[in-house]
Amino acid sequence: MEGLGRRTFIALCLYTALLTLSEVNSEIVHIPSVLYGVKGKSLLLSVETYFRLEDVEIQGSWYQTRPGGPKTLLVTFHNHTAIMLASMRHRKRYFFQPPNASLLISRLDEAAEGDYHLDLDIHFPQRQELVRAERTVHVTVDVPVSTPVIQKTPSSTVVEDKENVTWTCRVENGTRVQYQWLRNNMPLDISDRHQFSQDNSTLVISPVRKKDIGQYRCLARNHISQRQSHTLDLSVFYGPYNLAVKSDHGLRTGEVFTVNPGELVFFDCQADSNPPNSCMWISKTNNATEVITVGLRLEVTSYKLAQAEEFLCRAFNNVTQKQDETQFTLVVASLGTGKERYVQESRSFSPLAAITLSCLFISCMLLVYFRRSCHHPKRVLMNIYNRPLTEQRRPHRSGQFPLCTCNVYLIPSRSCLLLGSVVYIALDKQYSS
């Protein structure tokens, strides 16, 4: 049992050492998995190390594998020096970049695309340890996209539910270009009526509808650049939609218009339509119909109506060949006790209320005047009534306005007495001063 336990302990130690070695191997070197290069420019395959380069000895090689091709040796190096190049033609393209084993590719072209492999042997003298690291980076070489150009077929206005529209987007320069379509700056997704080509360079709208109206543009992009095209407008013949009859006269309740006798009434037939629709007004009486007029407005003289009558507005679009209709009922009745009286009472101001407010305002002003002059109203009244009747400056002793004054202003008797007393006091104050 003791020997079995010792062997188990040794196995665990070895397993732990292997895990530690693999973790060190995975963490000591880092290279990006993908790099995107621009044709004609340089690209650095940078190697990032997580140890002190002065404390180790490095030996390694760079290889390239083109799509569908063999693995080709590019350079072999030891520490900070390249010791071998695979061929003379690689000397002007690939440059070893010490001290961290990076590789510089100059003047990128299609031949530089592919997978680049790095094999490293790292010796740690202090630990007497040799670590091997292998990394791969995929390199693509692209041409920046030029400004895309869009076209629309047909170029004229189309009819909804009858015609299709085909959009195309093209660029003169660019590799691995992907396209995206936008309407009013919002991306367009695939749907039952929106069909895209494999690279999205073509968009087909079938059939066209009103909601497709807007400004269209396309976005062309690849891994290294993106550009937007100019905008093109899409115009569509559609309608009529949302047909409704409106009038500024009378009182409307649902589909019933009530007007005063003898009133001249105008009705407008409105709809959302392109081009504007034509309208036909029809009268319906005793299950019979009669075309009254053609146009957007109907004029009706209410005194000619003996009873309630039904009317119908029929809208027709000459381009889309679509039509819609709506009907309403016209009733002649006096609105004097209804709408007009309500409006008049809500907007007018009673003359009696105006007179009452004026009296209250005058009374308040007189009271303020009396208080400021330091005379009590009761004392003033006593002075007035104690004067001789023969004094010519004294106002009328009754404390009232003349009856004609009250009658002219339609002031009630009690209000007249109150107003007369107030004015009497004011005049007496003036004479006594």
C-alpha cells in the first residue's frame, strides 16, 4: 500500500508539472489570429513576449502557407539575427524584426495572403528549461473600396402593387466588398417583398407599395474601408387612402351633419393619394342615386332639403385605378338652442354683470378714498343730513340717482339705492372740502 501511494504522488506531481509547462507555453508568446493588410502597404506581424528577452535564448522560423499551396520557409533566426532566408526573392519582401521575432511584410499584394506560422524554441538558462511555442496568423490583402454608385430600374415613378423596382450598387475599386442598403438612413432587412443578391449588391422590391417611398443609399465596405453612395428618391403612385368628408359648417355627430335652415354648407372630400384623386358626389334618396357634381367640394343649400338626405363621396385615382367611397347624412334643424347658443353664452359677457362689477369697483375706490382722508363714513353722513335744506351745493337728499338714470341703465331698485348712497357720500365729501 505504501508503494502504491508513493507512485500516485509522483504521478500527480508529473501531471502538475505538465500543466504548468503548458500554461507557460500558452502565455509566454502572443500573436493576433487575423491581420488585415492594404494592398501596396506594409504589414507587421508583431510578436508579443511575456518574459525578459535578455534572460533567454531564442531560435525560430517563419513559414507561409498560401491558399491551396505548400508550406514555405521564409526566414530562420537565432536571438536577434536572421541566419537564413529561403530564397533571394524573399529578401525584398520579408524582414526579420528583432528583438521579439516579429516579421515585416513590405509592399503587400495578393501573393502575400495566407497563413503565417511561427515556430519558437525558447531556452531559459536559469531554470535549465526549453519551451517550444507555435503560433499562426492569417493575413488578408484588400483594396480599399471606392465611392459606390447606385441605379434604380425603372427610373420613373412606379405604381404600387403593380410594378417592381430593382436597385443596383457597384464600386470601381475594392476587394471582398459587402453591401448594405438603407432607406431614410435605416438598414433594410430581407422580407417577403425585399430580395437581396448574395453580396447584397442588388435589391429587388416586389411589388412596390406606399411605405417604400423614401431616400435610398447603399454602403460598401470590406475589412479595411467603407464608403456610402449618394441618395436616390423612390416615388410611388398610390391611394386613395383615409378618405373622409369634412365641413366647417353645422354640428357633426359621427357621420351626421346638422345645419341651420337656410344655411349654405360646403363639404370637402379629402384622401391621401398620389396623384390627387378625383371625386364624385352622389345623392341617395329613396333607394335611388343621383350624381350631383364632380370635384373636391360639394355645395349644398339647406333650404332646398325637405328632410334628412344621404350623400356619398367617391374618390378615384386615375393612375392606380383604385377607388374608395364614404357616405354621410345631412339633417336640417335649428341650432339656436344648441350649438350656437352654447357658443354665444360661452363667449359673450352679460351687461348686468358688467354693471355690477363696475359698481363694486367704484365702491371699493370710494372706500379707499374715505379711509385715506381720515373721515369715518358715519360722520360724513351725519354732517350731510344736518345741513340746511336751502344749501344749493348739497346733492339730492334722497341718496338715490334720479329715476331716469336708473331706468336707462336698467339698474334694480336696491342696487340703485346703494349706488346713490355711495355717490351721495362722495359728492358731499367734495363740497365740504
